[in-house]
Amino acid sequence: MAQEASPVVQDPAKWDTTKEERRSTGRYVVLVVVVSACVLGLYQACLQHNAVLAGLIVPALIMVMYVAWVLYTARNSRSHQWLAAAIIRERAPNQKSDSQSGEQVV
């Protein structure tokens, strides 16, 4: 009798990280495409001396840069929270052993 190979199950945490990396990569690709389209449109508006087109593209470019800044700061904030949570989890067992021995931690 041949042994059947058991299916390989991926770690859910690793899968979530991969999914989040794909999302962030997609966001950055969209951001680069939109910014480059705005810059190209602004360049064309300057070549044609078209103030109406430039009046539409400049605010759009400002909004896109604002959204990029918000996404970047949210990602940084999230990574800082993960780091703080990891540090707390790492120190938690040490604090329990100190409190069980009756010593005061100052």
C-alpha cells in the first residue's frame, strides 16, 4: 500500500501577510500610475497653455499625494503597533515570573 501524501496547509499568519503585501503592492502601483498620468497631463497642459486643464490636474495631483501620505502614515502606525505588541508579548512572561516570586518591579 502506498502512503498518501497529506496536504500541505499554509500557516494562516503567513497567508495574511502575503495577502497584505499584495494589497499594498497594488496600492503603490495604482498610486504610481495615477501620479504619472497627472504629471503627464500637467506637462501637456503646459505645452498647450491650457489653464483649464492645469486647473483640474493640479488639485487632482494634490489629492493623490495626500492619499499617498495617509496610506504611508497608516502603514507606519500599524507597523509600530505590531512592534509594540511583540515587545509586550515578549516581556509578559518575565513580568509574571517576577510578580510570582514576590519581588516588586519598579
